[in-house]
Amino acid sequence: MKKYMKINYILAFIALGLFSCDDNLNVEPEQNLSPEVATETPTNVKNILNNIYGTARSGDSYGGGIGLASELIGNDGDLSWNGTFVGPSEYNEKAMVADNGFVTDAWLNAYDMNNQANIVLANLEIFTDEDEKASVEGEAKFLRALAYFDLGRLFSKPYTPGEPNTQPGVPIILEPVLDATAVTYPARNTLDEVYAQVINDLSDAYNLLPSSNDYFANKYSAQALLARVYLEMGEYENARDAANDVILNSGAQLTSTFAEAFNNTQNSDEDLFAIQVTSQDASEHSWNVYWAGVDYGGRIGNPDVSVEEPHYEKYDDPEDDRANFFYTTTRGVATTKWQNQFGNISVLRLAEMYLIRAEANERLDTEEGATPLDDINRLRERANASTYDSVDLGLILAERQRELAFEGFALFEAKRLGYSINDIPSDADQLVLPVPLREIDANPELEQNPGY
């Protein structure tokens, strides 16, 4: 498995840009920078860190690939697939094969993020400014945790709160790969071990990162992701407290309208972490490619992913802005959430924190920060939906479906809550991605998932 990491490592350094040199006769070839040169200055190491954000932006991962997998595998009638690519069609049919190219690319891109983070973390001694060093370490750990959390959710059976989760997760690799000849063959760690690594990295990131960090990850990005992880694990008190911290202390606030949270060329007021996209990027992000009509940069499926009638039944107020956040194309209905091919990609936004706090408080019968009713009504008021007089867990979970629709939550919610998908149980083999065939062929220590 580490062979491909070496390739990605070299490609990353090609993108680092020009390095100054006092002696013009002693210049390293840019297309073949040695590891020593690439990590010899703080600027160079920060360039590697910045490249991790670019890798995360890839359409294979947070640029749309992970969200596409979650929404189509988790599709229970809300969507149809109009596109021509086989990989997403297999997602929608819950019939993935081990050589599905979209699955392989998601795996490779996550381990590319991981290896670059490991390179950064192995070279922190180059920094003399302690604040800069802490921020670099925190960002690298946040990005590594982000990659491992979703690897665990995609390639493992569901996490069961309160029980040993010894089901196979993914290999945890914490050492940088610098030499392709030093090939090792890691086995899969348990899901418990994967989540423990994620929590350790995010806890460190929270303590290391500043409260504000331009458009890079900050301490509240880490805390928001921790809230999501703890909710997934059924650790509701920790989830509640992390979400409450973000709501009270991050400085983020809900946008004044629902529409203002999406399709932005700059981070919105409620973005806690967003992938930056500009018109100078090589291509638009895959969210837009698959989810938008052709008039907005989408593919010829127009749109490839179309919203179907059963989805509209989730809205209990026809005046709810979220119930009308769609537009009609020649071949279906598209969500307006992904209508700007050069808009930033919101990975973590404040609305989710209100939903996490509301759910956790409801489950714990507490009112930390606010009542569940107040948190849910805050989101409904923003969307111009009628408010409730009271809420229960069912209403809160329904509100999550309305607020977070088509943002990559569908499969993960079904597995977390034990919902069946097209009568397929939430812990079925069909809802877990196969370990890519190329990895199984190259690494005799890797165990394939059942059913593949």
C-alpha cells in the first residue's frame, strides 16, 4: 500500500513551487526535489501543509466524492442517478465491486492526506516560532483526523456505542513514507483504534490551534469535528459540550437566510471549516459536477443526481425555505445547495452544532446552552418555517434531514441511527465500501470486507 504513497509524495513536492537559492548553480530540479530539500525550511514544510488542503479539495474526497458515496449509498428513494459513470451507479444500487474506481480514489486520496500530514508532523523541529509550530501541528492533526474519521465510516461496519468495536477499521499509519523501497504491509486496525486516533488528534488540534486562523482550520474547526465524532459514537455528553463550546465561543453565527450559507466565494458567517475554491482552480469541484444542472457547470445528466418526490415529504411546512431550495432542469430537479461551480465547500457549519446540541440535550434530558426546542426553532426561524411548541427526538432527527440534506450525511446517519435503506439493514455488507482490489493484491495483510 505504501508504494502509491511514495508516488503521491513526489507529486506533492512538484506542486510546492520555486525555492530561492543564493547559488544559482546549485539548484535542485523542481520535478525531483529530495525529501531533505522539501523539508529543510519552515516555508517548505508549510507548503506541504497547504498542499494537504488542496488534496482534501479533490473531487475524490471532500470536493464531492465522499459526499456522493454517502448520499447515493444512503439513498432510500429521495434521489435518482442520471449520470453515465459506473462507480456512482453502483453506489446507488448498493452493489459496489472491489475495483470500483471511485472507491479506490477515495482510499488513495485519504492516505495521500495522511502521508503529507505525517511528513509535516515529522519535521516540526524546523520551526523556531512556537506559535507557528503549534498551529502547523494542529492543522496537520486536524486534517489527518478528518481523513481517518471518514475512512472508518466508509470502510467499516457501524460503530456500536457501549460495546467493543473490534470490527476491522483501516490501517493507521503515523510515520511518513519517504522511500518506496522500504515497503511495509500494515494490517487493518480495529474501528475502536481508528476512532481513538481521531479523538487524540482532534483533542491535540483543539489545544494547539488558535481561535482564528484565516480560512485554515482553527481550534473550533477541531471542536466541531469532535462534536460530530462524539455524536457518531453515542457519547452524547461530550458531543453536547463540544457543540456548545463552538456555539458560544467560536464567533460564528447563522447566516441571516438559509440561502446565504451556500454557494459562497468567501466563507460565510456560519462556516467552521470550508474548502476554498476559486475560478483559478483547475476544475470545479465534484459536488457541483454531479449535483448541478448544466447551466451551472453540471454534467450532461442535468443533473447527474436528481431529487425525487419522496424527498419533499420530509418538509412539514410548504413555506420552509429548505422545501423550496431546488430548481428544475431538462432531466430532473437539482438542489440549489450546489449551484456555484467555484463556490467554497462547507465541511463544518454552525447549523450542525445546533442540531448536535439539541439531540444530545434531548437524549440526556438536559438543557446545556439552550433547550432542544430553542435550538430547533432557531433553525426553523432562519428558514422561515413555522416554529414548534415542543420537540421530541423524532422531530429533532427529522430536522437534521431537512437542514443537512445533500451535504453527505445520508449513509452515515442511517448507520448511526440503525435505519434500513431500501429494506437493507444498516449493518449490512452492502453498505460498507470494499477495500480497493489493488490494495488487497499488493498487501497480503489486508482483510477484505465481507461480501466482496
